[in-house]
Amino acid sequence: ALVHKRAGRLDEALSEARAAIRARPSHAGAHYTAGSILRQQGELRNALACFRAVTRFEPDHAPGWAAVGSTLLRMREYEAAIEPLSRAVELDPGDAASWGNLGLAYKRLDRDEEAAQAYRAGLRRMPSDAGLLNNLAVVLNDQRRYEESIELLVRAIDQHEEDWQMHLNLAVALRSAERWEEAVTHYRKVLD
């Protein structure tokens, strides 16, 4: 199934993954592969069922929990995403994407302090992760903590100079801090 998936033959890969599941219903790897393909095809409910099977058969499978949570995020079921994402970071504290997704779930629920806590927890483990820096900066800017937000965004941009979204976030933070000329510089980088 993985060979077909890597070659872009998703229907064949899904067919093989489903055959593996029929042969051994508790095969967590086959459920994970099927879920990944279904999610890629936009079949989020079916993908979610596969990822939930992974966590049922292998309760300590961090990528399975992360996949449940990130799929729920894509489905805009933010409250439901918190528990599986929390489990994912408990099992794999070095998973920056899960920390980011956990923070995003809280942010979408307007629980900014909990979002900031999730981003900070991830940054304690991965202090230079640009995505976590950027996301925490957005929360801090929303909390009117402009200088802290600016500092984090500068650190993030140092790693990803070409990232227009980070430049936009920095321009907004600089504008909020009434640092007009610097804000204009970063707005121009967004447009370039």
C-alpha cells in the first residue's frame, strides 16, 4: 500500500490497506495508512474512523492520536480535537505539529490563554520552532502584548525569511505597537 501511496496511486493503496484490514482487523498500521489516504482524498469522516481504530488497537500510538486530533481540526470540531491532541503530546512531547494543533484548537475556541500555554509547552521542548513561535506571537498580539509578539516573530522570520504570513503577522504587530515605518517594511515584503 505504501509503495502505491508514494507513487500517487491512492486508489490502489487504499484497496491494499483495506485488504490488510480485512485480513487482520486489528492491524493498526493498515488503519493508519487507510486513514491517511482517505484524509488526502477529503473523506474526513472515514479517515477519522480509521485513525480512531489505530488508537483503539494501539493506545500508545502517538501519530494515531495526532491524526485523530488534526482530522477533527480540519472538520472544525475544535473542542473534540483537544483530548486526542493532548494525548498525542503526552505520548510524544517532541511533536511540534501536535503542540501547534493543540494551541490552534484552543485559539479557535477563543481560549487564548490555553492556546498560549500549549505553544509555550511546545517551545520549551523545541525553542526555535518557527511555527510555534509564530502562533504564540499571534496570541500575544491579540492580548495586546505587542513587544513580546514582535520579538517572537523576528525569531521565527530569522529561520524562514521567505514566509509571507510571518511577515504579515509581524507587520500587524508592529502596526499595533505604532512602529509604522517598520510595519510598512514588512507589509512590502508580503507583497514582493
